[in-house]
Amino acid sequence: MIADELLDPAKLIAAARAETGLTHFDDPDIGEPLERLTRALRTEAKLNDIGVHTWKARIHNTLVARLRARDWFDKKPQILDEQLPPPIVILGLARTGTTLLHRLLQTDPRIYAAAWWEVRFPVPAPDDVSGEQRITAAKAEVAGILQAMPELASIHPWDAMGADEDIMLIDATLLSTTAESLACIPSYRSWIHSQDLRPAYAYLLRLLKFLQWQKKQRGQYAQYWSLKTPMHLGYVEVIAEQMPEAVFVQTHRDPIATIPSFASFVHMLWAMGSDSPDALEGARQWSQTLEEHLNHCMDMREKLPNRFIDVDFRDTTSDPVKVVERIYREIGLPVTEQTRAGINAYMATNPREGRPKHEYTLEEFGFTRAELERRFRRYREKHILPFTKT
């Protein structure tokens, strides 16, 4: 079968080494996650030919990037001497305004944020520290994604230049939750959820230092980093341990709205590589993942007092300047007129009304309101119901 040929881990590693002329990967180990991921893709994901070729290219690019990153670190050890400024870590269930808030912070030059092109292509060719080649490739890739599935624009504001998920940097370890959002691979998913992901987060820091070093070569200096991805909900204590100055901004929206919305997104992503994506199974897996991560975050909040800033989704969309002002007040960063102007300019040029409406129902993903109310009662009673207008 085509999957057995193209998703063979030994052949994938050999091809990456042949393309780069490099041999050594740095930590964390790539061997076991690669073996487990490719086995699940071959035996569980029901990939079509497009899916197989897409995953082959995705894994190949990951392995090439890991080899080339190691080469950069060996040749320029000063990269890993970079001191990261305090991070503002945006947490929240998918569909709670995390992308909007992240991109509002991106408008402030005092805050580093990794654009989609940077997290997609963090490792430059020797002559592309400026990013021009990678920006061109990223814009073409985003255009191709939206051409293939234009309905994705209703769920996520795709923008090669916009701040985006740093989970794409963790993806370089093959130890993230991204893979389970792209294919039905339950054995790999179970394995990932059982692992200590401190090595994955340690590698995230290495790549953040690399991106920061590149930004400085382009004349960009900042006082904070902004990070965001829903995966961070499940690993708050790891982030607090490895980034002691981190401040967490948790965004809130009723899971009864967000969970089926994200299930719809997962179903679309699975359909990009499989002719038989199971909407109910995707909804089951991801509602469980998000439920577990959300409850874990609530547990960790009790152990990490005074590290969290809560933001209601409705406030981010209705009065974004006020939300950012409150975050800045908490972290001690002065609000400037440039800050306010950047936020207002972003909102004026990126209206939600310009994107297609995302339509879905609870029932098509096997949910009932009563079930979601029961499963997310603890969270809703703490962060949703007290702020619901009657």
C-alpha cells in the first residue's frame, strides 16, 4: 500500500538526511514519536492518497527542520544564549477569541509574537534570516489551504502574517496535540496524553530563542513575548516551571457554543486527508481532550494563585481596547496612544463580518445540551454562569 511505502519512518529519516546532508537530531528524541505516529497513520487514519502525500510532506518538513535547527544551534551557539522576556500566555478553549486577542497584542511593537509564517517555517535557509522566502511560501500555502477548503475561513482567520499558534513549534517534536486534530489516530493520541511533555516544551523555548534571535537580526526588540494555543490549558504547570515569569490570560466562552464549533473544525480537517472522516468520533475525542485540559487548568489555578487574568470573549469582541488596557495594567506595561491606535486599526481592517458564517449544530456531532452542561458544570459555574445576563 502507498501508506506503507511513503510513511515508513526509516525511509522518512533517510530522505531528510539525504536532502540536508545532515545526520544528527537534537533532543528530544524523534524516533519513538515518529514510529508511533506513522504506525497510527498507516493503520488507523483511513487516509486517502492525498492524505498520505500530505502527511509524508508534513513529516518530511518536520524532520528537515529539526536537522537544520540542530545545525544552526551548533554553528551559532549564541542563539541559545538568548534571554526570553516574560511571556503573556493566552489560554482558552478553542473558539474563545484567543486568536483575536493574540493579534491585538501583536500590534504593539513592545511585544514579540510569532506570525504564522514564523511558526510554520521557524528554521531559515542560511540566506533567509530576513524571512522573505518563507513569507512567500507561507502566503502561497495559506492561499492553497483556503482554495482547497474555503469553509475553513469561517472558523479561523487565516493570515500568513498574523500571530498564530505556537503549538506549531511544539509540532517539531512530534509531541503535540496537533496530529490528533488532523487525523483519527487514537493509539498515538492515547500515547501523547500519557507522556511527560516537558521535553516538548523545552524545545519550544529553544525555537522561541531562535525566532527571537532572527527578529533581532531584523531590528526587532521587545519587552514581552505573547504565546497562545489551546494545548497550553493542559500543561500550565509545565509552562510555569519552565517560564517562571509567565502570566496566563485565560479567555472564557460557554463550552456549549465552543465544543461543537471545534468539533466541526476537526471534522473538516480530518476530511482533508480521508474519504471517511467520522464526525462523531472526532467530536468524542476532542471534547474529551478539551474537557480534560480545561479541568487540569482549573486544578493548576488553585496551585498558582495571582498568575491568571480572566477575559470574557464578549469583552474582547465588544471593547478590545479596554481588555488590553486591563492586561497591561496587571503586568505593569503602560498603555500608549500607539497601543490604542494599533488595536483600533486592527479591528477596523479585520471585521468578523467579512468572513463567512460558521454553521453547525450540537446534534450533528452527537452532543446534547444536557450532556455538555453536565460535563462542563465545574467550569461553567466558575467562569460562565455568574457572568451570564438573564
